[in-house]
Amino acid sequence: MDVNKTRWCITRQDMIKYGLTETWNILTLSKYKSWEFVSTVEHKEYPIVGIQFHPEKNAYEWTESQHNPHSHDDIISARFFSDWFIDKARLNNNSFASRDDLYKSLIQNYPNVMSYPNKLGFEQIYLFK
């Protein structure tokens, strides 16, 4: 199960029509009612992927109004995508020049805000100045 919270998607037919399948592999398709759309793509040459759904919501977003699936299988599915994404990120050899530079850049340096009462679609958000 995945969570689709978007109305802007691309179909397999449009990817073919516009020549996108020459450089992108379609990995998954999803359905919304009778409409099928591309939900995961991977570049054929570069380590670039794109997903058109929210695998993180199964495990981390529990706002009742969102109706996100939270069964054991849903959480396992989210874990699979998390592991897959991290494996792709490990292909990148970039690194910070120093530990100090790394620590200055971590998201943990910024406070998160509980947003549930505002029903923004995320339980926690980061607000930057």
C-alpha cells in the first residue's frame, strides 16, 4: 500500500510520447480509480530516481484525517523503500570537508514544530527564517 497525495502525475503513454523512456526506466505504476500513472522512475545512466507517492507516511504520519495505511505489511513496504532509497544515496561519493561542516548542516540543528492541530498533512514540520 502506498499513499498518493497528488494530482499532478505522468502516464506511461506520455513518457513514451515525449521520449522520456529513452532516458528513464519506469519501475512502478499505480492506479487511482481507473487512471494509471507512473509512480517510480529511475534514470538509465545516472543514479537519479523519482517517486510519485509517499512511502514515509505509512510509518511516520498518524494524523487520523489522512487515512494512511499502518498495517504490518504497509510498514514493511515503507521500510523497503527507505532501504532502497538509502542504497541509492550510498552511490554518491560526496562528503563534507570536515565533521564540523557536517554538524553545522544537520537538520537536528533546527527545531521541528508539531503541526497536527493545523492539519497540514504532516505531523511535524520545520520552519526556516
